[in-house]
Amino acid sequence: MARHATTGGGTVTDLVIEAAGLRKEFRGRRGVRVAVENLDLAVPGGGVHGFLGPNGSGKTTTIRMLLGLARATRGEMRLFGQPVPESLPAVIDRVGAVVESPKFSPHFTGRQNLLLLSRSIGAPDTRVDAAIETVGLTGRDGDRFKSYSLGMKQRLAIAATLLKDPQLLILDEPTNGLDPAGIREIRDTIRDLGERGVTVLLSSHILAEVQQVCTSATIIGNGRLLASGRVEDLLDTGAAAHAVEVADPDTATRVLSGAGLTVAATPTGLRVESDDPAAITRILGEAGVWLSALTPLRRDLESVFLELTAADTLGHEHLDGADGLGRKGGAA
């Protein structure tokens, strides 16, 4: 397995998480269901790494295998360079994870819940103060847990993982069910942790939020790797597009489509799939259609994600028909 990765700054950094050829099968009365299939995963140290895929794509199954909560059918995994699950006891104190909703006492305050946890693992009480400050619960740590909003409960769960002062934090869909304010709170907490040097593996399907905090990402579909790399590199892949504003959009659409370009109507004009603004201008000018505005459009992570997962769904349906393993809808 590769032990190093090149980060955005061009430096070589040890990988915190590695997986190669990872496969997980579930066997039942209806046969074999493959949740994770030949998956490779490489997460460099530092920053926030998005682990992206539709619901049911194998994200949670992969995380559970990394944490020793599920056994891989085949493949290799390493945390901090140590093989897991064999060496998990040697590295687990360096890892914090929120995979399922943790159990807190509803009648205890947030601080009391954290103090109980810290003392159970032998962590100093000062870690509680630091964790509360990190997740932004200062001033609300004296409130009972049952009075917390869902977003505050999620932040307390993250605070609980910080009591071990982990170098790696794994969060599985931490914004599920949150309102916009709660999502923003969790996003800010994750960004702050990444900036403090904690490596965060963020599993999610909410692409707009992920793009705001992640420096790198892995996209999976049906348990298989679709793309991986720095977010800026992923956004640079595929066709570029331009926003076109003209007085006669119907004629412009006919002319540009006739020239072989893909055109779609938008509320303000047209979206034209092309990385050549000069060609758009020339085609329209030769037809007597004059531009009032031509603006390059930067792809977002959601468009990359949708293109990759849509193509994967089509390809995987073909595979399912061929091998009969029923791979669609792999466990999340």
C-alpha cells in the first residue's frame, strides 16, 4: 500500500487513513449483497477530507470497518500506518469518531456528561474545558442535555470525541436532520478543527456544505471509488461552461446547438457547455446574435458528484444484470 501522498502545497505527507482493495459482503437468504467493492481510500494528514457518496453507497460500512466495528471480506486497511483491525488497540486512542448518536444523560448538563466521560477514560478535567470551547458550547455547557437543540447535541458528541485529544476525527453524516443554523454550527466546528491540525474524515452527501470545509475528497458510488483528490482538482475536471445573456435566447439556443454545443435555459439566460468563450462569441456573431454578457461558470462539487454517481449508476445496473450479486443499494 502507498504510504505517502502529495498534498496541495506539493509536500509529501504520511497518510493517516489507507485502504486498498476493500470489499464487504453481506450474506443472507437472498444471496450475497456487496456493500463495498474493491475500494481504495487515501487520507493525508491535516485538513478536512470529504468522504462523499449517495445514501446507501457504502460510506458507513467503510467507516465501521476502519474502526473495527465490522470485518472486511477482503482488502487491507491502515490507520497511522498500522494495519487494522490487528493493530487497532495501538492507535485507537489517537482516533475520535461519531458514527452513531452517543448516549448522554438527559438530566445532566453538557459539562456533567463530558466530565463523566473524561473521568471514565482517565482524561484530565481541563480537556472538558478545551472541548467545550472548541465546539462553541461555552455558556451553554451548564444547560441540561435534554434542553439542547439537535445541533447542540451533535456538537456535544464531537466534544466527547475530543476528550482523547485525537489526531484523527471521523464524522459520519454529522449534519443529518439539522436546520440551516445547526449545519452552519457543525461546519464551523469542523473547519476550526481542521485548521488546528486535526485530520477530519467527513462522511456526507450534502455537497454544498462539504465544499466549504474540505481540502480534499473521495467520491464513491455503489461501494466503489469514483474519484479522489484535492477539491480544486476535482472541480477542474470535465467540461467548462459559460453563462450567456442575449436579447433573443431562442435564436441563440438554436444557433449554438446547431454548432454542436450543449445549451440549457437558466433564469437569467443560457448555460453553454464550452471552455472557449471566443468560439461562443464567434458562432453567435456570425448568426447576427449579439451578446450582452458572457461569464465563465465555475463547476461546484455537487455537479461533479452528480455526474460521477449518475454515470456509475448506469454502469452498475449493467454489472448487476451480468453478475447477479444485487449490488445496488449497498449498505451505508
